Amino acid sequence: MSAADLLAQWESHLAGGQRRSPHTVRAYHAAARRLLEETAIADWQEVAAIEAHDLRRQLAARRAGGIGNASAARELSALKAFVAFARSACGDPRPAAPRLRAPRVKKGLPRPVTPDEAVNLAEAVAGLSGEDWTGARDRAVLMLLYGAGLRIAEALSLPAGVVPLGETLVVTGKGGKQRMVPILPVVRDAVALYARACPFSLPPGEPLFRGAKGGPLNQGMVQRAVARARVALGLPATATPHALRHSFATHLLGAGADLRSLQELLGHASLGSTQIYTRVDAARLLDTYRNAHPRERG
């Protein structure tokens, strides 16, 4: 067996067995590949034999290359999962994965954009696009992120068969978990405009959003389009596609949505993931207070 065989089985397990997101599959595959390249390991028994000191050495090498705590923590998570998979495949009686504490990561708050900024960003992306149909496409994707709270991977994985959109949409999120989200008229109109303008046929089972040559649209294209529009509008670097999803959550919470409903709309597995938005909203209210209160301004 070769390292390529191990990586192929690992990728198949992540994408098929665990139904991880494409982003997670790429990251976990890359971490395993780096480990195999450094150790010259080429069979599952050798992977299963990896211990904490081996992972510590691998992380040290990565840290020497300049990665920070957050990246190191993600790398460790991927490597422990890789070893756990190997031990399970080999029937190894040892614990599922080596015990090694991850670097501490300070959790930052999401940085939402204002409603006007979200709409302006979507319009600027459309206006700066080289072709009308790609502008309509990118605007439709961003409207799904801000107007329905979709993750960018969820929006790009939508099949063409969802068009025409109704008042609700069933979205498949992380781990294959499905949820129903309401679709605002402005979002329906944006998606319908793109579907009419798209120069490629859109069979129901094929991807809705297409790249310039007709293949599935990738995240990088949308991110680069947003980056161009962000510079044109003078928005901060935190105004990313994912920030639109944060904005969706923050604005709903500010308008009175309860955490349980927000959890369902975002597709969070635990309420703890949703509770971060209470801190976001509190921070925004504090900023408003500081800017408006006469004693603060005086």
C-alpha cells in the first residue's frame, strides 16, 4: 500500500462515511498528507502506531513554518482523527487517538456588517462583475448568505432543481443534517434573475451555481468577487461572504428572535454555537450606547 492509497481511503471516509464538508475534507486530507510526507509512513499499522510525541513533533515543525494557535489546533484535530481512523481500521486496542492537548485559541467574536453594507456589498459585486450573468450569480449567492443564513458551501451545493424557490428551502448542512429556512422575496428574485441569465442549461440534479466554463462554482470565485467589492466600498477586511451569515444571525437576534429558533435557522448542532451571537449583539449595543450617550460623547 502507498501513501496515496491511505490518503484516498481517508478522503473517502471523510466525504462518504462521515459526510464532512468539502472544506473539512480538504483540510484533513492536507494534514494527513503532510504527516505521511514527513514520516514516510505507507500503511495503516504504522499510522495506528503514532503516539503523542510524534504528533507533537509534527506540530512543532508546522509552528516553525509560521502557523498560529488556531491553525495548529485544527491541524492537531485532523491528525488525531486520522490516527483514530487507522486504529479503528486495524482493530488496535489502544485509545482512539493519542492524548495531546491542543493549543489554546482565543475565540473572537464574529464581525457582522450592517444591513445597508450587506445590500451594498451584494450590489457592488454584481456591478463589478465582467458579465451580467456572473454578476447576477454572485449577487444571488450573497443574498442566500445574508437573507437566509446559508453557509457558502451550502449555497454552492444547491441543485438547480430548487428553482423556482418557494417561501421555504430545505438545506443540507454539516453532517448531512437538513433544516428548513424561510426565503424572502428579494432572495427568490435574485436567484430567479440568475437562473434566467445563466448561459448554461440547469438540469434539476446538477449544481445551480456555475463557473465561467459551466462547471460548479467554487468558493474562491465568490470570495475574490467580494474582496474586489469590499475595497471599492471601503469596507474592512472582515466583510467576507461568511460575515453575511453572521450578520443574518446578529440582525435576527437584535430584532427579537429567540436562540432556539436561531439555532434551527443556522443549522447549529448545539445551542452553545448559537450563543456567541448574544455576545455579538451585546457588543453592538454597547457601541451604540457609547456613540449616542451624551456623557460618553462629552
